[in-house]
Amino acid sequence: MPVLHSNIIGKGTPILILHGFLGMSDNWKSIGAKYAEEGFEVHLIDQRNHGKSFHSDTFNYEVMAADIQHYMTYHKIPNAIILGHSMGGKVAMLFACKHPQMVSRLVVADIAPKFYPPHHQDIINALNAIDIQSTASRKEAEDRLSQHLGSLTIRQFLLKNLYWAEKGVLDFRFNLKVLSHRMEEIGENIDTLDHYTGPVLFLRGDRSEYISDNDLPEIKKHFPKAELVTIERAGHWLHAENPLQFLEKSLSFIKG
């Protein structure tokens, strides 16, 4: 079984950081460096079908949680702090429920343990509408994508995945073919009986609709020790939109 690709920085207590859908470990480089400065060994992980990790036709939360177990076993990490954002937060929640002895603390960024209807279709349609391998430059890729996707922030987020697959041929690092057909998996809730009794911090952006006050009973059912903290002036990408407050709140929690 292949091991997930990661960038490991710092020394100390391990923190595993799991990115969101269509993201990659590089999205967390700045935050990860700050954790490393605070005395943690930070594992910036690319999940399957993302970043530099392996591509696979199998894509669901069960296998992604199993990937984390395999990763920790391979790197001889018996126990770690797990931080996950969005899709990565769902993986982190499920992993903590399945392997509580391997998780000392859990940080979940802007996602709840509930079902979300598919809502990335416009992004997938935009990506599939451009023939990325026939584009000659990053600028041309940006121009083509802008014809289908209005948000500059989302375009820049997606274009971070661009790389030269071979001389003169651009491609995305994520596995667009598989992810396009596994959209329903991203919204799946965790099982009704799953729970984790360790300390959990849920962080939400005050401009995001992913976690509402109405989700608290469901969160507490799965994570009885959970606390919910709101990051100001931030939407779904709260770690990028207000990194200072994200760091302050998350570090206060992970340091216990």
C-alpha cells in the first residue's frame, strides 16, 4: 500500500495537517511553519488523489482515514494531534472515532459531522471545460479558467495545483477524472454511532455557512468534549483569511 506524500518540518510533538477538497499540503505551509516554530513536528500531508500523493479510483472517507493510519504506522507515530480543514476535517473526525488511541487532540476547521449536498459542481465543470494539457502557460490557464469561474480567489487556489507534467505539458496535481465522479463522497456524514471522547476544537469562520449553532447538538453527540470557536473576518478558508486569529486559537488549544 503506498504511503501518502508529506512535507515534514520541525521537531517535537507531531501534528498532522489534512487539507480540503482540491487542495494540497502546500496550502498549509505558512501555518505549518508557525507550528514548527512553537516546538511541533508538523506533517503537511497530501491526501490521495491530491498534491503529490498517489492517484486511485477508490475515494471515500473510510479509505482516506485508513491512509492516515498507514501513514502514522509507516512513520512510527503512535499518537498525534490531528488538524483537518473541510474534507480533511471529515477525514480527521472519522480517523479520531476509529482510532482514538492514536489522536491526542483534534482540530476541525469549518466543517461539521453532517451531510452536505454536493456544492462544488461549478468548480468541477469549469476545470473540465478547459483542456489544461493544451495550454502553453500558467497565464493562458488562468485566462481560460476565468471564462468559466468568476472568483479570483478560487481560481488562484486551483492554479496552485498546476505543474509541468512533462516538457511543454501542464497538468493539475489533483486527479480530476476520479474527483469529478466522486463528488457525492465529499458531502458524506460520519456514521451515527461514531464518537471520540478526547478534546476537540471546532473552528468556524464568521462569514462561513458550513457550521451553524444548530449543528452543536450533532457535534456534541459525536464529540462530547468539543468546543466551538468563531474566527472573525473569515469565510471557509479561515486559516488563509485570518491566519493570526486561527493560529492564536488553535495553538492555545493544542498546547493544552
